[in-house]
Amino acid sequence: MPHGHWKTTTFVAGLRLTGLVAPFVLDGPINREAFEIYVEKVLVPELSAGDVVVMDNLSSHKGPSVRDLPPLKWSELMYCFWHQGGPHAA
């Protein structure tokens, strides 16, 4: 790999008390289209009735089709809004 040229690999997964579910690796950065495919094809099949899905405030997570993907199995979709400096900044 030439100096100064980086390759981006994205890892997305769900987290339960029992461990990781629906792992997904993408060669490159994630965008709305890739995230919607992940939700529809990988995450939704792993969800159970009553699950709560929490996502960060990344723009690719906020597309209307993420909220409207049938069949929606989760009971609640929440977004985390971190303030400047991250979730633990004082």
C-alpha cells in the first residue's frame, strides 16, 4: 500500500446482552444505500418482536426507508445524539 493511501473497511453489527448479531463487513465507507441494504437483508431477519434498535446520528442511518422497511419487527427506533466532543465529554 503506498504511503498515505488508506483503505476503509466498515464493520456494522447489532449488540444484544448475549453478544453480537447480524455482523456485516463492507469494503469502503458506509453510505445510505449500503446501510439500508444491511438493515433490510441482515439486521431485520435477526430482530424479534419488542426489540429496540438504537443508532447513532449518522446521516446514512436516517433515511426514511430505514424506518419504513417492511416488516418492521422492532418496537422502537431510537437515535443517539452525541454532543460535541463525544458521548463522554465534560
